[in-house]
Amino acid sequence: MPRVFIIGDIHGCCKTFTKLLTDVIALRKSDKIYCLGDYIDRGPNSKGVIDFILHLRNSGYSIHTLRGNHEQLLLNSESNPRIKELWLNNGGDKALQSFGAKSILDLDKKYRNFFRRTKHFIQTKHFILAHAGLNFAAPNPLTDKEAMLWIRNFPVDLNYLNGKILIHGHTPKSREFILSQPFQSPVNLDGGCVYKGREGMGSLFALNFNERTFLEVENID
């Protein structure tokens, strides 16, 4: 059985992300890696995060990428000046700086394709992954893409999940909160990695789904 790891919000913390995969997880080509989105913004090296993911894929590793609200802001900034301003004020300036770009139009095609091909959710027989969570009040929670990117503090319909575990990021939580979570829906993996120095935060978390254990790397960026 392949090992399965699910990784929370990275936000440009490339050194921390690399350490998690290479030193802590000790990535194998038989592993399956799922990233919950928000690869970019706020942290120092958004480009490095994407480059590392693309390198792993090109090297034959299985790494699946969801879309976070920050990737959506980047994509929307291409055609909407108001959204671009919102994005820049929420860390997009750091992302563009790392790419040496003034706008998404300056990005190499491989990066634009990467962002456009991210998924709003991933569902297996064991779990459902979405960046922010699901809107269980919707007739079909898997069609509310806006909620998958932005929702917070949502009630969970266990009948709908039918035994699957809902795993998300988006809402930063303290290390104590992350590590104390029981293995039941929902599981939040956003440890506020980019908020190094903020009380209780500043770590990148992964869930070893097979062993039901959390892995942690403190921000080294």
C-alpha cells in the first residue's frame, strides 16, 4: 500500500516545504502527496515552491495539487484590476517579486498552466480534500467552488460524508489545536506556517493518512 501524505498551506515557505518532503517524509516515488493549496503569497519564495512541485512531477513523483484562495486571486487578477489590488495587498506582491514579474501575464506558460490545472477538490474512497472546506448547506457540496476556496467555521454533515474524512486548510490554527485533533471530520492542516513568530503558529503540517499521525516542520524560511 502506498504511503499517503496530505500537506497544509505553504505560502511561499519553500525551504520548510522542501525539508518536510525530503527530511521528514523522506519522499518515495511510491508515495502519494496531496497539497491543499495556497502555495504562494506572503512567504519569501512562491516560485521556489512551484518549481519544486514541478520538479517532483517531472521526476516521476505522485503529487496532486488543490487550488487555494490565493491561487484563485492570482488567476482572477489577470482580468480584474480590483482583484489584482486585493491580491497584491494579501501577499501577492511577494509572489510576483519571487517570480520577477509585474503581473500574471509575465509568468512563464508552465506556471500559468500549473495554477489553472489545480483542482477544487479531490475525493477518494477514504477522504475528501478541499482547500477551505465544504458548504454542506448546498444541494451538492462538491459544486460550490466558492466555498471550497473561502469557507470558514462550517458545520459538517457526517451523513453526507458517509465515513469519509474531510481534510482542509485555509484557516490558520495553533500547533496545539492541530496536534490535538481527533481523526474525524473535519481535519484542519493549516498551522500558519508563514506566520513565524505569531504565538502558537509558524509550522508546516502534513498528515500521514496511513498512520493517522501529524508531521511538523517549524518554519525555516
